[in-house]
Amino acid sequence: MADPIDDDPYLWLEEIRSDAALEWARARNAETDAVYDSPARTAREERLRGILDDPDRVVVPTRRGEWMYNLWKDAANPRGLWRRASRDSFATGDAQWQVLLDVDALGRDEGTPWAFASASHGPRGTDRVLVQLSPDGGDAHVVREFDLATARFVDDAPFTLAVDKSHSAWLDADTLLVASALDGGTATDSGYPRTARIWRRGTPLADAPTVGEVAASDVAMFVGVDRTDDHRTAMLGAARDFFHQETFVWEHVPDAATAVAPQLVHAPQDAHVDVHGDLVVVRTTTDWTVAGATHPGGTLLAGPLSTIVDGDGSQLVPVFTPTATAILEDWTWTRTRLVLTLLENVRSRIVALDPAHGWAPADLQVAAGGDDMLTVDAVAADADEDDEIWFVARGFLTPQTLVVTDAAAPAPRVVDRAPAVYATEGLVTTQHWAASADGTRVPYFQVAPRDAAGPLPTLIDAYGGFEVSRLPEYPSIIGPAWIEPGNVFVVANIRGGGEFGPAWHLAALRENRHRAYEDMVAVARDLVARGVTTARQLGCRGGSNGGLLVGNMLTQFPDDFGAVVCGVPLLDMRRYTRLSAGASWVAEYGDPDDPTDWEFIRTFSPYHLVDPARAYPPSLFFSATSDDRVGPVQARKMVARLQAETGAEVHYLEQFEGGHAGTIDSAATAALNATVYAFLDDVLAARPAAG
């Protein structure tokens, strides 16, 4: 029997920008548009575009000293204005913005439709910033040095990098620690930089000395510099796979000419290490025994950096230990506090720890309206300045609310609230639990009319991978497009995610991947058993790893769903490691080139599970030509196979810009979603109603 890696009649669709493949994509786009173009779809697109470009939406800032920064997009500026306002004016709710970079104008002037990616500020006392710009919305980007004082790109001996998946950090105003595959660097099999170099201003990158290197089979080399207080610690992260990394540090910033070797941080490779001045915190993924004490996965330990560089770790103390229902989602430093974002049964709680007093905890209350199922994230703080910290709170029925408080002396104040974009009267958010095949209880959130008689058209959204948690979010698109008309929306917290810490993720890795899929179908069946919906009225939607999830719903459980929407997906698990950045995900899924691994991977490779004799529900796939993370080719091939080998109804849309996000701006996002919900309305509502 031929190896499925060679026996594939649709390999020609892997030529991402070949004339034949692009013509195929354009033809499928035209077919889908012809089916779903209508006045109702156009009206929905216009409404969604207005919501996405609403001038009254909340500005979510970042902070640097006395300035608040933001990339603002609207109808007149679809690629965005990178701008800043003084902290004082922003805090009053009447920000006085200074435009630093008009990304649309730059694109017009240079003939490249740039997308703003990020900005990395130089050391304090300088006005220099490394601006990253993507030519098509993909992960690869250029780097250009920008001067905040003149609001112009630097002309005199600037730091610049061509398109690459590079990482850079400032060592000082004239020196970078840079990981790049350009000018003498090389890339890993995953497409990321292999080497770290120290690059001095005015010298060629090709001459920069190498200070760290990973193997081609590793994922990437990452770089960083911590400048808390008077400390400057340079760091290298040698990513062995997606979840295992060795961290190396220089506790004194290295000199470009006489760089000494960095020191290894003695922490487990699967732990997360965060340096903050002379302190370090380590979040464990699996149990770690250090200095005679064993700490379970999901524990956060803290102590002096020296204890795991020069010592035995004995000065580390646990500052958070998970329970069966409470886990650590994230953390943020302010000047005198470590602020933890916790999840308790998938609901946010904020706690501030005081390092100066034995890491004493204190709850931070963030006021944000009446919906008790809220997600709260820290979005802005400057640990070199003070204990001020900014949060965004939101829920399925609560629009984004921007709150500022002091982590050491809490006095929360609402600075801004976004307007509601869909009618929520009569709606209620509830949390339910389904029993998976192995008996594990799996939670899900449900947004539905309070007194719904049912069954109703219902859409499940889920992800289930990479320890990513799916939390209550204000549904700016799903709300008006799906919930407001009287339908039900569900978010499933299946295994593979991070909703219950690293163990929840580890439970669905590799040969245990089926658990995520069993969890998902358990939620689907629970909704039917509760009378919320029927299989014919039930749809699922997922993107990226979530696309793999719903691809498995389509091919393994077609009788449980009436429709499937699959975005920017992995689907061909025999070839995924050879496509775009796929080699970086072997730790999550397994290595298909290893015959032992392929035996279990083939059981969740939707592309290979297509059965011409089986009936499948209608499906819609979408991708982006410029996606350099997953790529469009797996969606293309899946659609081609379904169309050629089965009688299934299948639709396809391919954006030509947008990268892994799938769309590049609000116009493209509105257009895509208008078609997605026209499809779901048709398949899950209109057709069942018509009998």
C-alpha cells in the first residue's frame, strides 16, 4: 500500500502561489459568493463593518512610562494609526493622541500594503523603537528603527531587517541581541531563526558574533532583555520543541566583542521562566522536585534568580499552588507587586502578591458590570514606574470595560466602557457540564434566550490545544450575527486547552488526542439531550488547531452535527510537518514520519478519514494565501477531496491577505463573517424549518 505522503492526487494545491492553485482558489471563492450573495448578507456585512470600525469602542492600550500606545483601525484607516497619548490625558477618558505612524499612508507611499505587527521600545532615556511590519499580514515581518521624538524612521545608521521571522531585543541604545535567519543566520526546520547574535549599530549583521545556536531540528532561538530597576539581564531561549525550552542568561549585559557564554537557568525544560530584576518566577508544567520538595504542575515558584543559576533552587518558594478547580492563567509585574490572573472553574479572579512581605496575597476587585461570568485580563503596566495596572473585563453579555487600579493600594476606576453592539435583553449565560467518554466532566458556557422552548439552532466554538483557554468574551461579531436573532452560542472548554491548568492540556497530547474530540462530541450530545437543539440544528466552528478539531467532528462524528465551519486549519496530519511552520508542533501531535506515531496520528487526520461511502453535513472552509504559519494548502486539499470523492456539500473561501488571522482588516473580517453566518443561517435554521 502506498504511503499516503506520496499517494495524494491533490499535492499540486500545496504550491501556494502557483497560477493553477490560485485559479482554483478564485474559482471556489466565486462559487461560494454566488451561493450566499444576497441583500440580507450584504446588510449583515455592513452592520459588522460598522461595529468593527465603531469610533466609540474601547481603546486597549499598552504603557511605556508616561505614554499610552495604541494601534487604531477604522474605516478611514483600515491598516491603522500607531499613536500615543499622555498617560494623564488617557486616564481622564479624553486622550489627546499623537499619530506616530500612518500605516495606510506608508503602504501607499511604498507600494506595499503593510500590516503593523509590533513595536519594541529601546532602553529608557532613548526615543528609539523597533517597529515590525508584515507585507501581507503573515508572521514574517521587516524590522525598522523608529524615532519617537521626530515620528520618523531613523535615517542615520538604523537597525533594519528584511522580511524574516526574527526576534530582537535592545541590549543598549546601540546594540541589539537578535535572532534572525538573514545575513549568515539559518532557519530551523520549523522556519524560525537558529542563531542569536550581538549586533552593533553601523556594522553588518553578517559580521555580528554568534552567542547561541540551536539545531535545525529544534523549533527556534528566542532572545530577550530584562531591565527592571538597575538590573539588565540578557536571555536566550533555546526552544527544543513547542513546550520544552532551555533558558540561558547573562546577569551582566554581554559586550559585542568579548561576549562570554551565558549561564543555564536550572529549571525544567517544560517550565515557564520569567526574569524580573534580581527575581525569577517559574511556572511548572509537570511535577518538579527541587531542594527536596515536590511541586505539582501548574505551581508558580518565586525567588532570587541566583538560586537557579548559581544555586540549588532552595530559595524558591511556591507563591501559587493549583487546586482541582483553581489554576494560574497569567501574571503581570508592577513595581512592588506580582499580579496573578487565576481561573476558578473557568472564571477570572485577580490576586496581587507582595514580594517584600513573604509574597502575601490580596484579592483585587475589578468592577465591570452585572454579568458574573467575566474574563479579566491585565493589559498595561510599567513595572519601572509604579503599581498602576490596567485591566479589560468583559463577558458574553458585558461589553469591554477598561479599568485602572493600583496593585498595592487598590482603588479600581472605570475609565471607559464599550457600547453594546447587540440586544441582550432576555438572554442568559449559564455554565453546564458534559460527561466525556472516559467519565471526565467537561464544562461549557451557553448563551441563550432565558425562556427558550427549544430546540434552537446552536453553534459550538472550541479549540482544545496548546494549553489555550477559551473564556467568556464579548461576542462583537457572533452576538449580532448569531445570538441576537434568537440562536444559541456555546463555548466548550475541552481537554487540550488550559482551562484547568497544564494537566488539562497534557491529557489530550499525541496518542491521547482523541480525548479532545470525545469531549467535544460529548458537549454536542449533552446539548441535544438537554433539549437545547437537535443534531440537524447544531453546528461547530473552529480555527487553526480548532480547525483540526472540527475537521474531526466532520469526519468522525458526522451524524452529530448539521454544519461545520473550519478556518485556517490543520487537516493533513501526514504532511503537516512539511508545511509552513508545522514541524514546530510535533510535541503536540506527534511525528508522522515516525511509524509508531503515525499509527495514532492517522486516527485524527481528517484528510485521511474522508470516506466516499459516508454522508457528511454541509461544511464551509476558509483560509488565507499569506498564512505562513499553517498555510492555505490543507484546507484547499480537504475541499478538493470532499468535492471530488464524496457527495458532500462543501464551500470554500480564501483571503489573499491576512496571515493566520485569516483576514487583514475590518472590511475583510466583516465580509468573511457575513458569509459564514449566511451559511449557518441557511443550513441550521432555514433548511430544518423548511423540513
